[in-house]
Amino acid sequence: MKKHLIFPLLLCVFCLILASCQSTDVNNQSQNDSDAVDLYLENKGSDTMVNLALYWAERYQEIHNNVRISVTGGGSGTGISSLISNTVDIANASRAIKDNEIELAEENGVTPVEFIVARDAIGVIVNPENPINNLTLEQISAIYSGEINNWKELGGDDRPIVRLSRETNSGTHVYFLEAVIRLGDSDDKTIFSADTLLLPSSEGIISEVRDNPNAIGYDGLGYITDDVKVVGVSNLGDKIFVLPTIETVNTNQYPIARDLYMYTNGEPEGLILNYLDWIFSEEGQDIVRDLGFVPVVKE
């Protein structure tokens, strides 16, 4: 081949290679753009619900790869405070929002809308070495208010009772105070005994009860492990003791059960609406059941 033809030929080949590379780059950029995150949702609140919320978020993101959902705990009070300040898309709470919180939200231009996304039983737990198997609601109230201080008063060993509770920002703490210690009486002002140990997590209560033969605690059904013993609980004035299960919650046999909530600012739209609809779907509620909570049907 003549020399004066070699250079144009090499130039042509170079251009073809360059065009191919540019095409590949464009295709890669297009693929990256299709995978880019363009929808974001922030979810905050109840520590009881945080594992459930994380499982929901992870599964939803697997289905919708352009969505990212941030899930953090901190307690029901933290979630509701974030709702009031309009700094969260969805607030999780293991208790219902209070009237004064609704007023604060409305003063800030926020309209709380409530969704019951699951149900939960609160199991009363003791160390496996403790011979006590059953307690009435009245006895549990007397223990936590400080009226009963030794296990022998309940037919157990001569040991001091060590009371464990979640901290005051916890919706579980508030629910247990109102439904168990005060036995549902809104006029009752009884509070936790001053020597009650306040722990920051459900896992912390499980750990302490497991290691301390004198301890009593309470925890959401989804957090209870085989390391502790769940006691049967009877309703007010009743002597039929019931253990917490999905069935006993759904049939209203177990007395310490509650709803779990998500709150939005106004009626949800777009991503928030789609996400909540998915939570109420069969797949979303299967996750509720798998984690030891009680599924619900959206009304």
C-alpha cells in the first residue's frame, strides 16, 4: 500500500474506535441515569417499629430501584415531634398521637393523618429461673407502681423485684403506663415506681431480664426471644391467663395489645401514598407476620 494512503486509513480506523467508545459511554450514562435515585422518603420514630420499618423499606427499594427510604428510630415521641415540625415524610408511633400534639401540629400548618399499619402485643417477661408463670393485670400494676416489691408476695422466691421499663420518650412506655399501671383509667395519676430502671432499647430489656433472675420487664412481641420467659396475663377481674400470640391478639383474648401507627402530613400522595398502599398489601403484611407482629386489613 502506498504511504500516502496509510495515514488516512489509520485516521479512519481511529475515528471508528473513538465513536464506538463514545457510544459505549453514552449507553453507560443512560444506564446510570435509569438507575439513579430520584425519589426519597424519610421515615422516623418508634423503636418498636424500627425493625419492621427497615424490612419494609429494604423490600420496597428492591422492587423500586429509583427509591431510597431513610429509616431511623429514636422513639415515638421523636417521630411525632418530627411530624409536628414537618421534617419527616412518615412518622412511626407505637401509641396514638395526643390531642395536644395535634394542636401543636396544626399551629405549625401540619395536619396529622393516621394509619394503623400493624398490631402488637406487649409481653411481660421474667428470667427463666423465676418460678412465676402467670400474673394478673392488677398484680403487674402493683409491681410497677411499687406496691409489690418482693417475688415472695406473688408466690415466688424471696427475692427483690427489679423493675425494667423503656425510657419516657418511648411509645411503649407511655402505653404501658396508661393501659397497665393505670389499668386504663384516664383519671388515675399513678406513675412508675421511682426505682424502675429505664432502658433505651427493647433489646436492652431482653438482655437484662435474661441475665438478672430478679428482673421483670415488658417488650413488643416481635422482640421477645427464647432467652426470657413470657408470663400469662389475665384481664381485669379474670383468672384465665393468656399468652401473647397473633391469634390471642386478633381474638382480643390477650389484654395488653395495641395498634402501631404511621402518620403523614395531610392525605398522602405520590411516593408516600404508593408506599403506604404497598405496606397494606399482602406482601407488606406478610412481613408484619414474619417479624412477630399482627397483620391488619386497611379499612
